[in-house]
Amino acid sequence: MLLKKKDLTVLAQHYDSHADSYLVLGKRKNRTKSLKRYVVAWRSRHRDQFAVCHYFTDSHSAEQYFNDVVYDEDRPDHPLLQKDWQKKAVYDWEQKTLIPHSRKINEKQARVLLQKVSRECGMKSPRLVWDKPAEGSSYDIDDHVIHFGHRDNISLLHEMAHVLYKHDLDESETDIPTTHSPGFVWTAIELYHRYAGINLNYLIIMAAQQNILGDMSEHQIIFAERPLQQNVKNNGPKKPKPP
Ligand SMILES: [Zn+2]
């Protein structure tokens, strides 16, 4: 039987902006014959039913497991419940909001920008391969290489956002694929603001209109305050939402 949103009383939940999903600690409402009434499971923000369910007989064990998943850097289970679901919406937002503010860059300027972003964000600079325009641009995670076919600063910052976002995720999550998740979008906004000088509110408002920021109520920290030249890898433990 599939467990649905209405079947659980939510005791605590934690939002993950990479998966755009909630990790939920809940108690089953229905009079199930099973003694395992406590559940820790993931639910996509876009779906009604739960996935990757773990059942427990007592609340203490369930709570323990919930906290393990939230705080443990190894993240025993961290599903991407959907494929790269908002890729098109992110591209549309960039076309509409950013391309008018883009400027052309040559290879030398691209390398300077790449070094500057890497240095100021405290991460190892990726290698830049200057491709033909027809090739488009992409970030190869395994080789830490940006293949760059575009000729503008916004496109380079987009690829750098993939690099930085990846860098900010735990090392142990290296097998998590590159997507254009809400978490990615917040990172990209930061770079577009800082390195292309685009107004922060404008970026956020336009992204919110495009509905690519995930659960806004869970993103109250103003990321733009991230200090320069600091190792940004450890964002500290994420606090679960009180029940
Ligand atoms: Zn991308």
C-alpha cells in the first residue's frame, strides 16, 4: 500500500532543496494492524505520496533515524525523487531575466572570471576547455572541467554555479547528478548578483514568478551575506522544522 500525505501526522520535517523534497517523521493515522506506526520517509514537494519509507515501532528510534538522515553527512538515504524536473523553467528564467544583462567575453576574460569566482568561493578552480560555439557549454563533474562553447559571462556563471553548488554539497554525495534544483538556482542567483552585478531582488522575484525556488518558507537565510574567501563547504547542521 502506498503511503500518502493524508495517512500521516507529521511530527517533524526537513526540506531538502536539492531534491526539492521533504524528509518527514510521522505517525500513521489509520488503524494499521502493523505495530510499526512511526515512519521516516521522503516526499517530493510535487507529489502526494511518500517514497523510501522506513518503519519503526517506537517514536524514539524513528526520531533517531530522522536526525541521522538530517545531520549525518553520509546521508543514509537521499533520493532524487524526480529527474531534472525544472531544467526548462530555469533556462526560460535565464533567457528572460539574464540574457539582456549578459556581456560578451573572450577566452582570457573567461579564465580570469573563472579564477576569481573559484578563489573567492574557496574552491578548486575547474579546468576550462574553450569549445566551438556550436558545442554549447557543460560542466563535467568527474573531470572537474567546464566545456565552454558560449561567449558570454552569464553562461559561464551558470556553469560555475553547477561547480559551486556541487562543492557546497557533501563530498559523500558525489554520485548525486547535476540538476537545476532549487538549491542550484539559489547558488546561481548568488553568482549572477555578485559577478554580473544584477540586482538581487530582481533575480529572486523573477525566479519566484517562474516557480523555481522550491519551498520559499524554508529559505529564509539571506545567502548573499556569504563572506568572501571562506571555505563554504560546511554550512553547519540543518535544523529540522519543529512539529
Ligand atoms: Zn545547467
